[in-house]
Amino acid sequence: MDISFTTVVNSLFFSAVAIALLCCMIDRTKVVSGRKFGFFSFILIMIMLRLFVPCEILGIQNNVYITRIYPDVYLFLTKTNLTFMGREWSVASILIMFSLIGSIVCAVKLFLSYFAVFLTLKRYRVADSEMIRETVSAINQKWGKNVAFRIAQNREITVPFLFGMWRPIIVLPEISFSEEEWYYILSHEMAHYYHRDLWLRFICEMLQVVYWWNPFVYLLRRRLVVFQERHIDAVITEKLDKDHVLDYLLCLVKVAKSQSVLRSGSWIVEFNCKTDLQDRIKRLLESQNEKSTGKRYWIANILMAAMLIIFTLILPTLVTLEPDGGIPDEILEETFALTSENAYLILNEEGEYEVYIDGEYRFTSMQILEDTLHIYNEEGGLIQ
């Protein structure tokens, strides 16, 4: 499980293709149903694992040699030396060093933001509404769960949100909502917790810390938020009739008119998250007609799913992209063939074989390099 330049490039290339395909498939999906949620989550986790562990896991990859661009980039990064801090470094070494420094900075900022939100929420008062507590209990019972949600309220907050992967806190604004609207709001935030959405976002945030310079990781992060919000919308409205679906959408719009003072998108899940609300509403309204979608739509989705599996699981396991620029001239000049006509071996006192080519000593070997070569002792006697 060695990590090398080629294994890192391999992971970056196949992950980038998989992320692009996944984003395309998410954009094409009208409603994220339970089965689609499971498939997308599995692909997301596989992409993340591939990037977190950029190495040949099974050791069964076949080398595919690339002869253009890749060899030149490889040689520039690994063979070009620059003077830095009084010593020579390869370009690749300098880039790795800056990448590590950037990752440390990003990690510090990320965890400082977490503790800032944590300390802020500790000051918020616990909600004293009996109706809200009964609603939370009813939703828990509906899901067959017994999660002890801490419900807090603050007048500075205008958008409900969820915080905490172990001890969940739902923070509500001190705004007048109807009992039905509170039910939609709390169902939405609790469903995020039930589906471990914060855990998936946390893993994605850590991936962003490691690959802070990779635009595809930021693209994955944004699409993850969209994917989760569409899924929760589908979960909440799955068994609702059209009138109640409309009520849920009106609740989304009502909350969208407000802007939250507290901003830390890395650690919280807002009821009206930073997604295209108009697009979410459009997809929900069209969800009733999903079964009538044409064959082209389903064929395209099946092909895209197959491509995702190929680029996420199959190709990275079976193929390693290797730079191959041909044999350099300086190496060709020093390359020679060993035959019985131009070479022979002399066995010395140390049991090593001195290799002579065209009558000139070239090097010493610990083993016989070619079975057809004649072997002599130091006195000139033929041994083989």
C-alpha cells in the first residue's frame, strides 16, 4: 500500500471523472428517493476513500503507459530542482510542503469555527414551548427513534438549523410559525440527523482540508449539500398529498425570506440551506410525474450509473496510469546487451562475478546475469 506520485495522480484523475459524472447525475435526478440516496451515498464514500487513501490497495493494477504530457509533467515535478531555504528541493517536494502547510491552516480554521459555534450555542436558552417538545416527541415516535434533541431558541437566529453529530442541537428562531410549520421545520432538521447527513458533510470537510487546492473537491462539497437537501425534501413529502406538499413548499419560502446571523456552513444544516430554492420547489412539484419520465431519461441514468461504478470501483482497482516518455538518449548510450560473444564473467575470491564486455571490466554482480556467458576463475581457468 505504498503511496507514490503515480498512485496519487491515479486517484486524482479517476476521482475527478467520478465527481463530474456524479454531479451530472445529481443534476439530472428529479427526486432523490431512498434507493438513489443509498447509491449516491455509496459512490460518495468510495470517492472519498479513494482520495483519502491514494494507493494501490489490492496490488493487482495493470500499468497503462501514457506517452504525452504526463511524462513531461512528471519529469518537471520530480527532476527539476529549486533552491529553497538553503538547499535544493524538487518541485514536487516544494508543492507537497505548501500543500501540508495549507492543510494545517485549513484544519485550524475549521476546528476554530466549530468551537466558535459550540460556545455560541451554549448561551442560547432552551425552548420552553410545550408544543415544540410534543412535536419533537411525535416525530421521534414516527421514526421509531429515541434521540434526545436539545431544542434551543434565540432572537438573533432567523433560520432553523441543526448542529452536533453526537449531541444534536436544533436551534429555532423566535418567530411565529403555525403548529404545522413547526412540524415541517422540526421534521426536516431531525431527518438530517437520522440520515447522518452531518457525518457525511464532516468527512467531506476533512477531505477539503487535505485537498484544499483541488476544485473538484469543492464541487463535490457543493453537490453534497444539494443532494442532501433534495433527499430530505423527498423524505418529508413522500407520503403527503399535493395540498400538504404545497404547505411544505410555502414554509420553505417563508423561511427563505429571512437571513441567519450565525454563519458556519461547515458544521450546521439549515432548514433553508444555500441551495437553489426555486429548483427544489420545481423538482418537488414534478415528483408526482417521475414515473412517466421517458425511456431516454432512464437509459441515460442507467448508463451514467454504470460509468460511475466503472470510474469509482473498477478502473482504479485494475489500472495504473504510468508516465512513459520513451528511453532517454543518455540511457540508450549506456545500454548494452550481454551475450557469449561480447561478454564473460570472472568469479573472484569474494564469490562475486566481475562482468567484462568487449574485454573491458564494467561492473561486479552478485549473481549470474546470463546463463550463456562463460565464467572464468581469477587464474583464467574456465569454470562454465
